[in-house]
Amino acid sequence: MPPPKLEPFYEDLGRRIEDLRRSRGMTQEQLGKKLVPTLTRASVSNIETGKQRILAHMLVEIAAVLETTIDELVTTKQRAAPAVPDIGAELAAKLPISAAEVRKLTSKLAASGRRGGS
């Protein structure tokens, strides 16, 4: 049975580490040997594939060896915005009111949100 997958954050981080390592012309083994404490090639591989979490001090070490910033390593790329539920559709499905009444109610809710809920 395969081990459970870690959070997507670690996969993204691993890809960025791998990309930077390759752009520096470095092997996994070379990167591992430059870190303090050193890591095996297998550990570097596990980090790059998102199979292993990284402790804060190791993240600092990796950033230094790859001559980058921690921010560059952990900043997520532009992602699609999460889906916003269609409140109007939910209201229409749950309340016995007309479509016009749903629009009126949702516009009142939106206006209330713009005023800070007052």
C-alpha cells in the first residue's frame, strides 16, 4: 500500500527546488552534500517529489545553497480562485420564492456585505 500523499504545498515546493537545482547544474547528490546537516540523494529526491516534509532549518539551508530566498521557494504560483457557491441558486432551491425575489434578496445581501454587514 503506497504511503499517503502529503499536502500539495510540498509537491509545489519540491518542484521549485528541483527546477532551481537543475538550473544550477547540480545533481541531487551534490545538493544533499552541500546542506548542513547533509542529506542523502534519496532524501533530496523525496523532497523534490513532495513525499517528504521539510523542517524550517532545512528550508533555510536549501535556499542558501540554491542562492535563492525562502520566499521564492514557498510562494505559490498564481492559482485559480476557489469556486464561489452560487448563493442565488441555493436560495432558489431551498426557498419557495420566485427568481425575481431571489435576485432582490441576493442584491440586498451583496449590498449588506459591501457595507461591512451593517
